[in-house]
Amino acid sequence: MKELRTVNEWYDVLEQSKENPLFVLKHSTTCPVSAAAYNAFESSAEEVPKYFLKVQESRPVSNEIESNLHVEHQSPQLFLLKDGQAVWQATHYSISGPQIKKAVENYGS
């Protein structure tokens, strides 16, 4: 798992998604629901590249993701990106191992 800290890193990841699907998690370091989502995301066994950002520390990146993907900001929020677009997303308690696995099965190939 790699942390995204800059807008340029975000654009690199967005470009990478045109080659292979990948996950991006918007994570709040002060929210227990976000901590649970982060743990589920981190421990998922799916073989898809994983990226995350801390929304408090990387607000410009979070804002850019919202703008580029045309999805209203929530935290926690997990996206499966493919071809430069969010093909799947989940928020809050919907971010779980089984849901992540299902997203990869349905959209990841």
C-alpha cells in the first residue's frame, strides 16, 4: 500500500489505472469508522495495487479526486479505478473484505 501525498502522485495513479485496475482509499485519521475501513482495505488479499490518502493531511489531493471522478467526497471512501475512471466505490461500513473481493470479481479484470 502506498500513500498519496501530492496531486502529481494522484495523476500518476490515475494514469496507471489505464493500464491496470487499482484501489484508492480516502481515509480520515480521526474517525473510528475510517480506521475500520482502512484495516479491512489493508488486510484484503486482493492482488490489485492499493493506494490511500489521509484526507486531513492531503486535502488538495482529496479535492482533486472528487473533482476528477465526479463523486462527492466522503470519508472513508474506497474507489476501484479502471481506465481513468471510478468503476466502483464504497463508503463507510460498506468497505469490507467481502465487498472489496466482489468489486475485483465484477470490475477488476
